[in-house]
Amino acid sequence: MVEKGRVRGRFAPSPSGRMHLGNVTAALLSWLSARSQQGSWVLRIEDLDPQRSRRAYAEQILDDLRWLGLDWDETPLWQSERTAIYEEKLSELREKQLIYPCYCSRADLHSASAPHGTDGELLYSGRCRHLSEQEKYALEKNRRPAMRIRVDDRVIALKDGLQGQGVSRLDQTCGDFIVRRSDGVFAYQLAVVIDDGLTGITEVVRGMDLLSSTPRQIYLYHCLGLPVPEFYHIPLLINEHGQRLSKRDQALDLGELRQRWSAPELIGKLAWMTGLRDDFEPITARELIGEFAWSKVRREPIVVTADFSEIESKG
């Protein structure tokens, strides 16, 4: 049972490869924030996509977190085991007449005439929103539809603990968006909202690359009647070429880093580069709890060299 009023943070990695330095930074800051407030920390494995997810990667993530000293308070959740819950919530949206089938192909969506939103993102035209039953029947003979949720012209306000305040209108930035793919896999946007809402997550810490998804998720929280958590979008770690670190950067994944650094040394480096400490000195995650404050954390992207020997803030 979730204790009302208590901070509940979470880390939700995708088991599609070894964790890299960016993943570890998000995990560490999320864990420190929850622990510094005497809250709990939940681990969720986002293995929705069977084509990309591997159980062995998930087990490695658990081992890496233990090595780092980041403990969790409950049995990890596996999204692959929560399909019935997602189906139930999708039915709620269907009963509210908020979703509809979309038969557009990838080529249709990315055609030269496709509209773009105010932020340059592809804006769905709504071409399948008003199809007749006869038109749907004809289209379904050749293509299994995705499911989209209708958006309106409401202004969605976002207050981010690191990046400040902002507003967004989904009808001008993305349009109706997908909540279940045509292959039957539930979309990240829907699954993450359901999981965070039903498990009582009060605080979401993640990378700046997911900031643009947040208005969509706030909209879904409202549609499903779920509480909206607080958000903290942390600065991205980028390489010397300005590219976001990913699982392709093997020199900065935990497999390589664990061979070159002890856990306290790696935690100390992360604390220094994110602004929690002024100098680099080895420290355990638990020793760092008392020094944590969001006011210390940098907001600008952080450049990391391939060998992790030099770090500088960019901004």
C-alpha cells in the first residue's frame, strides 16, 4: 500500500542494452532525491517492446544498480506483465470516446506535405479522426490500425523542478498522438502514465530529451483521472560532437566503466560533473545523500569525453 504524502521516486530503464553514463546519472539523482526526503524508490523495467527488450539486459541493470549502491524498496515492476492493466485503461479512454483507430503508414506521416507543429515536430493531420465505419472496414482489410488519442486546444502548464515553467498546446505541437502501435505494443506515453499514476509515483527524474513528451503525459493523466507527479528534467550528457550519449557509446557504458573505476570513484565523478560537489573525490551514494539539493544541480548540457577523463559544462 502506498503511504499518502510520502515521496516516491522511480527509475525506469529499458532493457535494450547496457546502461550508459546518462542512464546512471538519472538513476543516481532520482535515488538521491527520494532518499534525501526519506522517501521510497521504485524500480520499473520498461520491457514493452519484445523486439528490443532482453531479460539478460534487465538482470544486468539490476546488478549494475546494486554495484552502484542504489537500492530499491519494492519488487521491481515489469511492464511486460502489466498488459491487462493497460488494456483496462485503454478501454476507459475508448468509453470516453477519446481514442480512434489510425491507418496511416509511416510514409503517410512523413510525406513532404505533412504539417509541422510550432516547435518543428511532426504534427498529425487528423486524417483518420473522422473516418466512417465503412471507411474503417475497408482500410482494416489491408492494415492493422494504431490507436490515437484526441487532443484539444487546452493549454497545458508544466512546472519543472529544474527547467522552470512552460506551457504547451498539443493541437499545435503534435496533434492526436499514438497510445497503442499498430503491432499491438502499448506506447511509452500511455504505459508510463498508467504505471506512475497507479503506483503512486510523486517525483519523476529523467533526461531533458523527454521534456517534450511531458505535456502529452500530463494530458493523459488528466484524461485518466490520475495524479500528476513533479518533474525534474536533468541536463543531457553529450560527447565532443554535441551528440547525446546513447547505448552505442560503449566506452561510457557500465561494462567499461566498472573495469576502470570503483563505485565510489564513479559516484564521485558524477557528483562533481552534475554540480553536487565542487571537486572530484570518491564517495558512496549513501554518503552523498546529505549533500544532495536540486538547487546545486546543473541545468545545461554536460560534455563528456570518450575516455571520461575530462568533463565540462556547456552553456
